[in-house]
Amino acid sequence: MSAIQTPLIMLDLDGTLVDSAPDLTVAVDQMLIDLDRSPVGEGRVRQWVGNGAPMLVSRALSGVMEPDSKFRTGELFEAGYLSFLKHYAEANGKYAQLYPGVEEALNRWFDYKIPLAVVTNKPGVFTLPLLKSLRLSRYFHFILSGDSLPDKKPHPAQLNQIVEQLGANPEHCWMVGDSRNDVQAARAAGCKVACVNYGYNHGEAIELSEPDLLVSSLTSIEFVAQ
């Protein structure tokens, strides 16, 4: 693969850099037990990850990908969300693992002096602790979480802010992720998008979202500074 010149690489966190499903499963299942419900296990949690913690809780409470409004607000949701936050604070980073090739790729891009950013829908209270626990925070010039701005992926606001702050041309910037949210956010921001084929995409093949580049490892992407 020929080298791709870019002034900026923005990376999703869960499902792209880190397999955090084991931590999230502990939190979801403990939440459901607190509410006298049956735990759902890691397989279902993996399908539900990707749209932020509130949606994950709503999906767990309803058992479906598109929960009714009664599972998104109200007493049950509030009790579930508070329980999830408590248990996830305890589990965050405890069982999560870097995907193969992540540290090698980040080291290479960092050495090339390419500005790196994390763009995630994970709440900020969990983002930095997870990055620190896995010794990733040192790589990143920008970190935007799901509650850093009023809008999160698939809205392009997070990407737009980083691109504008850097003063870069979005057409030459890359978003690297694992889901259709990443593809949609990148397209809306006018950026290029690369996707890994191993992450969380709600059970759908990521190639259906037609990213510019599809890889099985971050080490397959030869980015160099523009």
C-alpha cells in the first residue's frame, strides 16, 4: 500500500483502538441484576455498543436496537443509567484490551509527527481513565468525548471542531473507525474515512457503509505527515 499523506488522523475508541465490550458487559449485566432483570451477556452488548452510554442502557432495558421512548426516559431509565454509571466506573479498563496492531500503528504515526485525535461517543468521565489505563493518552493531541459537545457521531460536530482547531483542509483529514456512525460523521465533515473490520457495527458488515479504506489492522494503513 502506498503512503497516504494527511495532516490529521481522528480515531474512534471502542471497537477501533480498544475492545471494551468485556467492561461494558460487566456494567450492563450488573445494572440489570440491580433492576431484578436477567443479564444479557457479552454477545448482545457487542451489538448494542456505539451510540453512547444512554443508548446502550436503553437497549439493554428494552432488549432491542431501537428502544421505545419509554426506555429512553423516565424512572426506569434513570435508575438503570445511574446503576450503569456506578458499575462501569468500577469496571472501566479492568478487562478491556488493545486490539492487535494498535500500539504499533500509534507509535509509527506519532513518530511521523501526525496530530492524532480520539473522537468517541463514550462519556468523558470514562474516556480519559480508559486511555490512561491502557497507556494511550500520551499519543493524542485532541480528545473529544460523547458529551464534549451538544452533538456526537454520526453528527460531524466533533470532527469539525478538531479540523478547524488544527486549521486543516478536511478533504485531506482521516477518520478511522469501526461503524457506520464513523463513516457518516466523516462524510458529513468532508473527511476521508478508513474502517477496521473487527469492531462494533451493530451486527452489520462495515463494508456496506462504503468507507474509503477497509483494513483488518491499523498497521495496514501507511499514513505519513502531509
